[in-house]
Amino acid sequence: MSYIRSILEEIGTVLERQEAGGMERIVAALQNKRIFVIGEGRSGLMGKSFAMRLMHLGADVYVVGETITPSIGREDVLVAVSGSGTTQSVVWAARKAKELGCTVIAVTTEPSSELGALASLLLHIPAATKYRRANESASIQPLGSLFDQCAHIIFDAICLGYAASKLEDHSSAFHRHSNLE
């Protein structure tokens, strides 16, 4: 139980440092747009879970790299997730999206990273990554676990804001939930 308490304390410390209004700006940026999400490893899994929940809420959302993902265009939004802000596939996609005129939402611990520099909107999550940089929160957890946990919670909070803006609720989301299970 002490590990759970420690993890929850670490998450709380990071979430208390969230910029006021940051999530609301992201909710606004996602409105009536096609949303594309990219990330690698566990961060990519957090991004995919975000995309799934947005789909349940009626968003037109895609995961970059999936076979059914269409081309991205000027009016679209790319949500790029990389704790370090240096994951090359994520940075490359953000650069390409920016060149095409898309809104790029960077989700990272490092605002001054290459990914952060490409951002139209920055979601700074000041959590520990595998690099354990001086500006990151301390963590007993391995690698980027703290970043991934905090990203998941923040993405769920963004989804709540998105749901409220679209008048979506549990019932309407449930109708979009997979029924092939």
C-alpha cells in the first residue's frame, strides 16, 4: 500500500503544477476539428487511450500510423505526446503538421524541446521522464511512468471538458462504445 500512496502523492505534486487554463485552451482547440494523435511507447498508449475516449465522445479522431488514418490537412489538429519532447517520429509528425498549417498541441515535460518549439499550444506536464532532468519532479517510479500517469489523467480531464462542450454524457458515449466484445 505504501507504493500506491507514494505514486498518488507524486501524481498530485505534478498535477498541482498544471498551468491554469491550459486544458480549457486545448478543449477549445479540439472543437469541430479532425484530431490526430501521435506518440511512441507508453506515451503513445496514453495518446491512443485519449483518442479512444474522444471517439466515444463523438470526435472525428485518428491515431497516426494506423492503416485507416487519412491524410492530415490545414484545418486539423495534431496532438503530439512525448515526455522528453525529442522522440523523433513525434517531432517529425509535428514538423510536417506545422508545415501543412495544422494546429500542433505538444504534450511534454520539456517546453524548450524540439517538440515544444513546434507547438501551437503546449501542455506542459512537469513530471519525471527516463532522463531525470533537473527540472523534472522526483519519482520513485521507473522511466516515464509518472509522465504517462499524469498524461492519462489530464487527457481524461480534457475529455470531460470536451464532453461538456458537446453535451455528451455517459449514455451517449456508451452508444459509441465497442459492441463486438
